Amino acid sequence: MSIQTKGREQLIRLLNEWYEEIRLYHVEKSNQLKMKIEENLKEIETDQYLSLYYSLLDFRCKVLVEGINITKESFEKVEELSGIKDQYLFLAYYYHFFKAIHSTILSNYNDAKAHYDKAEELLIYIPDEIEKAEFEYRMASFYYHSYQPFEGIQHVLKAKEMFSNHIGYEINHALCDNLYSIACIDLREFGRAEECLNKVIDVLKKNDEEHLLIKVRYNLGWLYHIEDLYELAIRHSSEIVNKIPNHYKALFVLARAYYKLGDIETAKQHIEQGMKSAIQSGNAEYKHRFAVINELVTELPKARLEQVVTDAISYFEKEGMWDCVKEYAEMLAIQFYETDDHVKASKYFYISNNADKKHLRKGALK
């Protein structure tokens, strides 16, 4: 065996080890291996297979480490090298799986579902139960973020059972509980969600995973925001923004909480910062959410509110986000009802009611 072949095999083993640490959600170890691999970047770049494999794992590591900072451009390097993916089944699987994760982060749910379906077709060629568990976990995340909590729970319970069959996956198990808890928030099981989130926090503290704690603390802030416990929501979300200033989801919680408390000037500050971050990331959902709340806090007559909300509704309809269509159509209906414009109030209550039926039907068809 040539020295060149031995070197290539060593790099493949190193890349495999890197993915194992990423999949274990070991942030510090993943970063250490990334730096070690980057010492061999010149050798990697001369090999198409290694280049694509490295780029895929580099993106996946960014999802672990950066999370909310993922942008439309974060997958560009993979796309540039993806021409050879279909020559290698497992690289084709990773391409579609990671592309689905990328699309989910950016709220492009139709694209995400298409790539999850392709990845699932290729998953049969991956003889690794942990990978199957990770796939179920990510599918659960997709269903939660696309406002389908029942489907999310079904997938996360499968993932949790698979992880339970293996030693050393306590963090994965805890992250499954985290997903379960936020699905419970959508189902208005607030007590169960809070209890579960606090247990997850205890596990992550025990494992010194401060980076992952931020994600769970955000979810706790989101829970309090949904419960209209605005002071608690502000406290938890402020901790997140202090550590990650461009965390547009936490900024939205802060903006809405201050708006509800009547502190319009502080709400405006968070709206401005959050809108900028959402646009930079390419997240269309939160761009629309910030645009709507920006109209709500304006002191001028809300002449643009209907157009801004209908733009948001059009996006939500395109992505099949019927729960959001219901929420925002109902918001407009109430606004028009309170100003005695009963024709428009009736129109948007009708849209809201139809969206609710479609949301229920979508869940029933799974």
C-alpha cells in the first residue's frame, strides 16, 4: 500500500471520527477535531471525494456550533462540490440529509421535506442505527418547526428509543426530551413542557455543554412568552441575546414581550435588531414575523398592516404553515372587528377558520 493511500485512509478515519463527535453533540471535541483536520486541508482539496465529505461535515459542524447563525450561503461550498455525490451513496445521503437540515433552519419547509424524502430513500444503505436515530431526531425537528407537533412527537420518540439502546448518548437522549417539550408547548401542555425542559437543563449542566444550554434556555423563554408570562420570557431571552446578539428568535420573543407590556420603544429596538438578523440569515418566516410586529408598534394609523400581514399569510400558505395562517388571519380579523369593519373582519375570520381545518387535516393525513 502506497504512502499516499495510507494518508488518504487516515484522513477518511479522521473525518469519520469528526462526524461521530458532531453526532454526539460534543461541541468542544468537534471543534478540536475540525482544527486537526484543517491542518490537512491542502491534501483534502486535491481529492474530490474528500473535499465533498469534508465540506458536508464542515456544514454539519457549523449547525452544531453556530446554529442560529446559519445563512443561505452556509451550504454554498457543498453545492459547488456536489457534482460527484451520486457516485457515492452515503455522500448522496448526507447531501440530501444536510440540505434538509439547512432548509429547515431557513424555514424553507417544502424544500426541506423534499430532501428529507430523498435522504430517507438512501438511508437503507447506511447500516448504522445511530444514524437512523439522528435522522428520526432531525425529522422530529422538521415537523416541530413546520408546526406539526403530533408528527414531531412520533419521530422524536422513535429517536429516543434508538438512542436508549446505546451507551454514551445521554446528550442525544436529552435533546430528544428538549424537542418533545417544545412540541408539548404547541399542544398547550405547559406544565409537562416546563418540567421536561428543566430536566434537560440539568443533564446539559452535568455534561458541561454550555453551548447546548443556550438552545434549551431559549425554549424556556419561548414557553413563558406563549404563556404570557412576559417578565420571565424577557429574563430568559435577554440571557440568550447577551450571548448571541443576532439570535433573531430570542429577539422576537423580547420584541413581542415588551410590546405586550406597553414598552414600545424597547420593543422597537429589538424589532430593528431582529429584522436585520433575520434578513441576513435568509429566514423568511421571521422576516415576516418582524414586519408584522413592526406595523403593530407604529404610532401612525396602521394603513400598511393588512398588506404586511397578507404578505406573511401568502408565505405561510406556500409553505403549508396553516397554524401560522390561522394565527395571523385571526390577528387581522380582530383588528378589523375592533374598528367596526365587519366585512373585512368576517373575511379574515373565514380565512383563519379554513386554515385551522387545513392544519387539522394535514395532521390527520400523516
